[in-house]
Amino acid sequence: MVKGQDPYARGLIDFNPFVERRRMTGEVVAVLEGRLSNRGLVLIHARSRACRKHDIHELILTAESQAKPGVQVDKIAYLAFFEVTSGAVVVAGDHIIIGDRWNGTVAGFDETHAPNHINIVVTGEKEWTGQEAGLRVGDAVHIIPAGDEDEFSS
């Protein structure tokens, strides 16, 4: 798509088009360690991405409070790669839980490495790497639509 035609970049989508969505589930396949203070991730303007079953994506944590679609984030910590086990549409603002050790909020997406994988950039209370957070290969990943967090136990 030509950048000028992207309705998110053009500011045409200023509403939430999603009436109902299912949660995305996955499994950690690699735990990461490392931080950068000058990463320069430019989050795409689109607030949502479709995550297909069996795709592998990277989770990157930022402590930058302004992180949202369309902005650049520099200070990051690497969390994990995960395989999608139940595909879904993920939207900025969704809640993410990894195992019983870490949780945060989806800030946006970076497509630097597409089509190999997308970076799902998340915010959390602490700026931890995956190793520091105690993440383990095989941990369950749940990305829950914003507002449905109470449904997580079901």
C-alpha cells in the first residue's frame, strides 16, 4: 500500500472499528537478554496487526510513556520470541500476560524485520529483559483484547 493511502497514517481512523475479538495465544520459543537506549524503532501508524497461527514474532519492552502507533521509541529491552498458537487480531492497548511472571500493554508494532517477523512493542511497570523477568521457553503468551481482562481466568 502506498503510504499516502494508509488510512491510519492519514488520520482517517480515529475510532475503534473492533466490536469483538478473540484473545491471541502463543508460546515462548526464545528468551532474550539485552537493552538499547538508541534503538530508533518507528512504530507503524496502524493500531492493529493480524497474527497468524504458527507465525513467530518478537516482544520488545519500552519504558517510554509516549510509546504508541506512529511514534519512535529508543529505550528498549528485549523480552522474547513467541510462536502464535491461536491466531487473532492484536490491537495497541491490549493486555499481554507471559506465564505467571510478566504482564504489560501492547504499545504498537514495528515492521523492521518483516516479513520474517514483526516486533510487538509493549510497555510494562518495570524495564526488564526476558531473562530478568524470569521468562522461560514454553511459557504461555496471552494477548487479551483491552476491556476483556476479567475474562482471562475463563
